[in-house]
Amino acid sequence: MTTTTLTAAYAATVARPYFHAALNPSPPLTQRAVGAGIRATIPLQCALAARSGAVATALFTAALAPVAQRFAKRVSVT
């Protein structure tokens, strides 16, 4: 169940920016999609960790995602 939830979090993080960039590959939309892909590595790694059995580590790392989001506003992730 945890793996499914974290996988859904990954998909929710990247789906919208990727979809918009695919429809209109302008530089700003592409830049947003790349940034979203980079930020989405956190839920992706959490899902992979949960799948391998490290559920506590996955949940701890997922709890740090909002902190990463806050720092991404101050420093460019790309």
C-alpha cells in the first residue's frame, strides 16, 4: 500500500508539467517540466525504497519533500 501511494505521489508530481510541455514545447514549459522531473526524484526514490522493504526510510524521506520544495523556490534545481 505504501509503495502504491508513493508511486501515485511521483505520478502526481510530474504528470501535469510533462503533459503541458508535451502539448506546447515552449522554453518556459519545458523548464518547468525539467524542474518537476528533478523534484520528482524524491517520491520516486521513496517508492523504490518502500518496494525494496525500507518503508521507514521511504516515509522519512517523503516527509522531507516539503523542505526540498521550499528550497527549490530559493535555488534553481536545474
